[in-house]
Amino acid sequence: PNRTGVVVGPGDSGYVDGTDAGSIKFTTVNHIAIHPDGDWVAIADGGNHVIRRMEMATLEVSTIAGSRRRSATVDGVGIEAGFEMPYGLVWYVDANQSDVLLITDKTGHAVRKMTYPGLVVTLLCGNGGVSGFADGVGTYARFANPRGVG
């Protein structure tokens, strides 16, 4: 039988990382993506403008990219990066055999990528904050509220 239930969190919104599954809080979980090694999941917490990591074995949650204090499309490493509303997530392995997380930044109107390990977040296509519809390469492409990826 299919079952749905709460894995972590008390059920109300907020922003709390940690190891106590009952205290962890999210604002808007838009998507999750299981890392290729199967040991953890990436979580797009769009309302807090962050990507979070949840360990499968312990349910520990930590913020790995973005900052809830900044809603902006900013390239950077880990919490120095900025998202407007991370939404869709999918993992792939690049030509260098590195794990890469593709992230749609919904209200940033962009597709971003985060390398792992390293947590380097960069703009892949779109133009952070500029909405539109246009085919193109890199920042010449335009999106309006991209959601799904993969």
C-alpha cells in the first residue's frame, strides 16, 4: 500500500536546520532530488530561498546553498549563492564525472547548476530576474517562472 506521512518537521512553516526531526522547519518544499549515491536528498525550500540537504539515515537537515536573508539570483559557493525561489531539481553526472544539481529558480526566471562536491552555484541559462520567452544560449535565453526540470 502507498503511504504518505511526515518524515521531518512539526507541520508548520519556518526555517530550522538540525538533527531533531520534530523541530526542523521548511517554508515551501517545492521539490526533492535523491543524490546519486542514495545517502541524501537535496530539497528546494523555495520560501526560504535555499537548497537544503537531508541525510537519509539520520534525517539531519542542513542548508547547503542560498540564504534565507537574500532573495536574488547570485552566483557563489554554498550559502554565499542566492536564489529567488528554487523550484525544480534533478541530478546528473557531467563529462568530468562530477555530480551536478540542476535547479530551476522560478521567480529568478533562470536555470542554475550546483556542483557537488564544492557547492558552486552558477547561472546556466536565463537572465536572473528578467522574465520572458526567448530561445538562446546562456543569458540570451528567457524563461517565465520555470518550474520543472529533468
